[in-house]
Amino acid sequence: MSKLNVDQKTIKNLLSDNKADFLIPDYQRPYAWDANKECQTLWEDVFEFAIPEGNATKFDRNTAEYYLGPIVTFKNDSGQMEIIDGQQRLTTIMLLLRAFYSRFNKMKDDDSKQLKEIIGRCIWKTDELDRPDMTLLKIDSQVATDNDKEEFLSILRNGEAPEKMKSRYAENYRFFQQKIEEFVQGYPTYFALLPSRILNNCILLPIEADMQDTALRIFSTLNNRGKALSDADIFKAEFYKFYTKLGQKDEFIERWRNLDEICEKIFHPQSGTAMDELFTRYMYYERAKKGISNSTTKALRSFYSEQNYALLKDTDTLTNMEILADFWKDIQAQSEERFSNRVLRRLFVLNYAPNSMWTFFVSVYFLHNKNAEGKLDDEKFYQFLCRITAFIWAYAITNPGVNALRTPVYAEMVNLLNGKNVDFAEFRFPQEQTRRQFDNYNFYNGRPITKSMLVWWAMENEKQDLPELDTTFEIEHIYARNRQDKEGTLSSKNKLESLGNKAILESRINIQASDYRFEDKKKYYKGYTNSRNEAKKATCVLELLDLANTKSDFTEADIDKRYEDIIDAFMKNLNENGLIKE
């Protein structure tokens, strides 16, 4: 069981302890507090706490407490307390204390001298005579992507932040200097009371864990405001250490920034960060290389931490991840320079897959099959995309649930890296049984496979233009639900939810067309000019345009025929991709 040391402490008690030795580790994010936001709020809060209603006599030093929040740490191999949560808060407190210390240098009274000594013992370690050693700070920063951290350390050492310093550290330090000066001018007789009450009555909650993972779990549990450290932050630190030893620290920082920018633009995961998503996609390639087909997947951090993060100490890893990110960037951009139109059409359809498993599979395929220029054979890639689309769609009907899909896909990932064809030989579908399962399936809108099937069907029309990936499609009932309520011409309400009655339609049109009869819907499909002479664009879905141009009504017979057309075409697609069991 993990051990914790939790002990509520005043700022003075926490920082004046000579064993206090805090480290903001390399995987943390740069300092981000703003003078006009967080620092302003902190100053106003502690001022109102220490000088209630502008009257220092209303403060009860025996009972008053102001809670500043937790500081979550663990002791690293060097004996330093690595800060997992609270680095922004603790950094700002140190800047505030240093600003008070500098102001006390101008004052000669005994109270000021005493407070200066106390604050000094909070900022610096002390010698055998308990005197602050101004060469030994109690906090250090190794943040890999923070070019300004040296300004922070310089300010603590020297108490100076000239205007040429442009970092947030310098801006916030100057902010506190200004506020302290205003306080001295406005409340000269109270001056010593403010820092004293901050030191003795402002409370921190240091939580010391016995290991990094425990500290990270605590942070995730406690923190509902800040942004939790991601797996990618931890991996960045390991990369940073590795490339620093190679003498490539600055080059790594630049590469990481570029990679992070790409990921933020192209990945939008439901959980974790954009960089976590890239690490996840790459993980499946490394799993397959190791021959791992087990359907139980290790957590991201557990996988990459194997053998003391050996994978992150391989120069190929970062290079491969950059190549992989560039590949997905071109998919997102629907790059015609990299991909043929038919490949882009298949990728568009896969973007509506009922789960994200395809992204892992495509990543493995790409990394294994790319040539020296990072390109793929168009014909082979196209055939691969067609086959996995057909398989994933059918498997969602016959074996619903993303976890079920792991078994065949993981096995095929390993086969792929072993030079075998991706043919799902062990998982092919019996034709008659599969057809019955499709016929008995309820294609409700809330089921992802419903839109998946409709997008696939729309793109089966070779004349259909390729929509942009950011187009928002909704599910359109061609025969409107309200029409059945009013006219009741369908033999069963179930016909409304048939695939034969559904199509994809841009949301801007679907909202307008949702409750109309077919003869009224047609103008929305085809586009029109409204009473304000504003042109409303037609749908890009060619099938709906064809229906609008060729039919005066859409009836139950049309629903049934269209359903048969869709399912017949899909079963034929399964057969053409070699996925029907003989």
C-alpha cells in the first residue's frame, strides 16, 4: 500500500524547515500565472484576510486561517521534493516573499529585521548558525519547455526584475513590488502585519507521497481546476533527459514543440491530451512488433515505462512519432499530394467508424509499410482500407462493443508485421447468418453504426464528391417522424428507423427540413432562396439530390427498396473483400 504524509502547515512552517528542498521537474508545464488575473486575485484575497475591511485590529491571529491549497510532492532519488501539484501556487508565493524581503532591505526597525530573517529562511537554506545562504535556494526548476526559468531563479537570488525581463516571473514579481509599495504608502503602521499574517496564518496542505505514480493519482483526485499532468508530460521528461545526455537538448525542445502543435490541431480525444493520443497510436505499432495480440491492453504509462522507459531512450521512437503525426496531419487535411481521391474517400468513411480501433490499425499499417519517403503504395493501401471498413462495420453488428473488436484486430496487427496479409481468415462471416443479423438489427440513431452505415452508403456512389472532414452531418429521416404521427401511412412505426428511411444530411439543412413532408423537404435538399433573398445551399449528399429531382413522394415501398439496396450492397462488399466464410 502506498504511503502518504499529510500535514497542514503554515507557509512559515513549511518553507522555513531547512529540509525543504522543492523541485519543479522537467515534465511540468511552464509557469502560467498572470499578474492581472491569478496574482491580482491572490493579493486581494490575502490582503482582505490579513487586514479585514482595511482594519488590522479586526484580525484574530489565534483563530484566523486562510487555506491556499495543497502541495503534492514525492521524494525523488536525489532527495528533492518533486512537485506534482501546486507548482504555480508555490512559485507565486516564493515571488511574493522575495518582494517582501527586498522591501525590508529598505527598513531599519526591529520588526522588519526579524521578518526579513524569517522570510530569508523560507527562500534559502541556512548554514550551521541558521543564517540564510543566498547561494542555496529552497526551490529549483527544471521545466524542459520553460525558457524563462532562469529569470525565476535569478529573481529569487538577487531580488531584481528589470524591465528587460519579459517573463511571467518578472511581471508578477514587479506586480507584487508595486502592491507592496502601495501598501506601505497607504498603511505604513500595518506594514509588518501583512507579511507576518501571510507567514503565520496562511495555510498549505503538503501531501508527500512515496512515489511518483501515487502523487499523480492524488493530484488527479484532488484537482478539479488545473490541468492534470498527462502521460505525455511524463514521457516528455524521459525524452528530455535522454536527448540532454546526447547533447541535443535544444533540438529536442524544438521538436517536441512542433510535435505538440501538430497534435493539438489534428487530435481531439475524448480523454487524455492530444499528445497522449499520438503515443497511444504509436503504442499499437510497438505492441505488434513484440507480437502482442492479447486483448488486454496495458495503460499508456505502464507500457512506455517498461524496462525503465527503454522505448523512449531509442532515437527511432521520436522520429517515428513525428512521421506518424505528419501522416495523420495529411489525413486531416485530406491531402491530395499524399493520397489518391479513392483513398481519401475510404478515410472519410472510416472517420465515421463506430469506434476508434481503425486509427490504431491504420497507424500500424502505415509505419510498417511506408517507404523511405513516408509514402504508401496506393493500391495496397486502398484495398486495406476497404477490407478493414467492411470488417469493422460487420463486426459492429455481429459482435457489438469495441472490446470485442480487439481480438481480431490485435491478431491482424501482429500478422501484418509478420508479413502476412490482413484477411481476417479466422473471423470471417457466415453469409446467411450475417444477413439475418443485419435484418434483425435496430438501427436507432443513438447507435454509432447507424451513421457509419449511412456514410458508407453515401460514399458508395462514385459520383459523390468528397465532403470536407469538418462537415457536420446528422441523420435525416426522409419520411419524417411527424408525418407518420399526422398521416399514419406507414404500416409500422418501426419503418421510420429503417436504414432505408435514413440518410446523412448537413446539420444546417437537417434542422430546417426535419418536420416537413417529402414534397416540402425537396426544396431544402436542392437549395433555395428565402424571402430575404438569401441563397440557402443545397446538400452535398448526391443521393438526396437525386431523390429530390426524381421523386414526388417517398413512401413505404421506397423505404423497403432502399433498405434492400443498402444491405445487398454491403453484403456484396463483404464478399468482394474476402470476408464471407465459405
